[in-house]
Amino acid sequence: MKLTKKSYYLLLIDYLSAVLAWVLFFYFRKTHIEFTSFIRDQQFYLGVIVVPLFWILIYSLQGTYIQVKRIYRIRIFNLSILGTSIGSLFLFFLLLLDDVIPSHYSYYKSLIALFSIHFIVTLFPRYWFVTRQVKKIQQRKEGFKTILIGGNEKALQIFNEIQQLPLGIGTQFIGYVRLKNSDLALDKQLTCLGNIQDLSVIIEKFPVEDVIIAIESNEHEILSKLIATIQGKGIKIKIIPDMYDFLSGSLKINNLFGALLLEIPTDEMAPWQNSIKRLIDITISMISIALLLPFFIIIALLIKQNSKGPVFFFQKRIGKNGIPFKIIKFRTMLVNAEHNGPQLSSTDDIRITSFGKLLRKTRIDEFPQFVNVLKGDMSLVGPRPERQFYINQIVEKEPHYLQLTSVRPGITSWGQVKFGYAENVDEMIRRMKYDLLYLKNRSLSLDIKIMFYTIITILKAKGK
């Protein structure tokens, strides 16, 4: 996710706070623990440069700089105390444990001082920044571009409830979308942006950040189709909760003065896991490209020897949030294999070269996608990206497919491991169910498991 201007402001505040905190701690340690004079030596300047960068890394892993406009005061307090606790322990064992000190009690003093100084120096500027942001939202000076789905009395009721709140909750309506032509209750309050059939076009046309669906959450069929259309586009979805949502505890309130709306979770993986996942993606991809480069050269020579045409195959696929990108593969088919239009491969496809069959069985044809991972188009593990031509066909039968575009596509996936290459749209839908299961259970441990099974598939050459 791209950082906003506010993200960089908060990052700068954190960096300067970390510099000040380290200077104060360094002075305290020299004068009150080691009982020496405060000397600005090489060790001091190295700490002033490196230690603040370490703190920025900790905060980044927490997801602090993602969607800064949505951070509230309790959350920034929790992030601060958790980040300071983890960071202080790391710095203590890395930098302070070998200090020459009068007694072991001085270790406790160092750790407590490091935690206290950093927490206090960091929290106050952060709290000021977030408070300033919250007040702008409460005063309705800033907010999130929102569309309301449904123009009936229920939608009007929600609209009036939000507008009449004494303090703004960040909802800035830009218009509404009708479910039926008879939905006219909101016409005098909001601009009608179109009908429900035009929802995808409306979302592309307007800078939508939030969507409120003004129907009962027990209307599962309609609600399911709407959520499937919206998810995967980086948009917050809110619905009206029913009694079951209250009793089951699925309704979580972040704003005591807000309207009763249930937010649909968009990501099952914690921010710190997302950050580590991206770090793993980059590290493994760089190492793999470096180690496999001689192997890539051999593969390239064999491809050229086996059939005429380029070594690599480039194709437009749909990535995270519906953004297209060019996927890179080793070529496994004859040149102009799709001169009659898009066509999925099959087991006995005559377009696949003899060497291409081996590359597909071992999944070696996918290896150049490490470059896509480094560029940020893909991840090591994630739903396999498809072409828009086939996505349109899948969505007609199964609109939930669009949920898969809420994350980076992967070189390998749970669907790829369990099912393999799909030969038609129905098989793509069957494979999609595994990827949806992955999406709802994403974790680093599951990613490792999928990578492990992928390696087994490569070694056994049992790829379909």
C-alpha cells in the first residue's frame, strides 16, 4: 500500500522523537549508570544515526504508517507501548548487555530508563499528531469519500443519523447508488451516481474510500454480491448489523458516538505479518535470482534450442486492487499460440513445446516471476493472477472471485498446490475456492506450508 503525505509526516515525527530519546538515554546512561562524563564520540553518533532507523523499522512492521488518517488515539497509544516494549528489549540485548557497570541492578535501570524515555518522548508528539487529525475529522474538515448503496427509507435513515451526529466520524458522502429504480428517498439529500448494475464503473470513476450498504445484513444473497463486487479494491465496506451480529459479538465499535455499522474486514493478516511477508518476499527473491542465474541461462539456451521464439513470455494479468501488470514466465508454448484469441492450456495441448511440458510439470516456467515479486506486482504466495478476459467469465458465475484481488497475487498458491493449472472456467472456479480459503486464513505459517508443498511439487515434477 502506498504511503500518503500524512504517513511521511508521522514517520518524520517518529524519527526525530527517536533521535531525541536516544540522546537523552545516552546522556542518562553515561552520567547515572556508568558514572562517566557525557562524551559525543563515534559510538554516540553511530547510535544517533542507526537506532532511530531501527525504531522506524519496528513501527513499520506494526503497520503504523498504513492508513494514518484512520488511526485513533487509543490505537496510537497501544502501538506506542507495544512497539516500545519490543524495541527496548531488542536494543537492550543487542547494545546494552555488554556494558561495564557497577552491579547487575544497573541492567534493570538501563532497560527501565530506555523504555521510559523512549515511550514518553515518542508518545506525546504522536498523540498530538493523531489528536489534531481526529479533531479535523470531528469538525468535518477531513474525512473519507463515501457512497451509500440503497436509496430507500433505510438508506435515508442511516444518512440522517450520520449527518446529525454532534461530531463527525469521517464520512463524507459523494452520492448514492440505487438498488432499484423505485429507490427515491435520498434524491433530495444526495446525488444519484447510478444503479447497482453500474457499481464497478462508479467505483472506478470516483475516488471512493468507504461504502455503506444500507440493507439488512440478513439479506445474504444481495449483500454477498455487493461485497464481492467491492472487495479487492482497497475500500472499507460497512453494513447495517442485524440482531445475530450483536449476539455473536461481530460488531466492533471504534467510535462511541458513531452510527451502528458493521465493518467488513478486508485483511485477515495482521500488519506486522504483512510487513514480514513482504520482507520475506524481497529477501527470498533476491537470493533466488542470484543463485539461480546460471540455471536460468541454461534454461534459456534449452528453450531456444527446443523451439523458435523468445526465451521469456510476457502477459497482462490483473493484480492487487484490480491493477494490471505484466507477468514474466519462461516460454513453454509455440510463438503466436493464441492467434485465435485467449485460450487456456490443456494436458495434451499441442501448442506446448516438448521442453515446455517439463518446465510446467516442475513449475520452473514460473521462476522468472521472482522479478515480479521484487517489483511489488506479486508475492511468493498468493492467489494466482488471471487475465481480465477470464475474470469477466468467472465473475458471471462466481462474483466472489473479485475478493482475491484484495491481496498481491502469488507465484504459488493453495489453489495451485491442490489443483494445478486450470483448463477451463469451471476448473478455475474450483481452484478459486482453495484460494478463497487461503484468503480467509492468511498467515505466515500458512505461507510457509504452501511454499513447502510447492517445493515438493517441483522436486517430484508432479505439477499439473
